[in-house]
Amino acid sequence: MSLTNCTKCGEMMVNRRSFFCEKCMEAQKDDIYRVKQYLKTHARPTLLEVHRMTGIPIQSIQQFIKEGIISRHL
């Protein structure tokens, strides 16, 4: 069993498949849910609009797009 740090908050954790600790993983799931809910009710918003209306950092939204979690067609 090896230890590592969460790449988001730096908290020490047991090394496993995720780069994030449990708390950061839950926060990310919540962010993804908020972005997806916004996208369901707003047709083709800009990246900046999604950021402003959800409060999710642009970098996080871009990462969700890169990972295929949400569509590139904002």
C-alpha cells in the first residue's frame, strides 16, 4: 500500500486508480451534474456562458470535454 497526494487539493491518500481523493471526486461529480443539467435546458451555450451560469471553472469544463464527459458542442 503506497501513499500519494490528491492532484486537486494535495491531501494525502492511499494510491489507487484515481488521482483525486474521495472529497474531490464527489465535488467533481457534483460539478459534472450541474454542467449537464445546464446543458439540458440551454441549447448550444458558449463555454463562458456555462462557466458564468454554473460557477464551474472554465478549466474544469474544458477537462470534462477533453475526457468526453460532456459534448464538445457547447
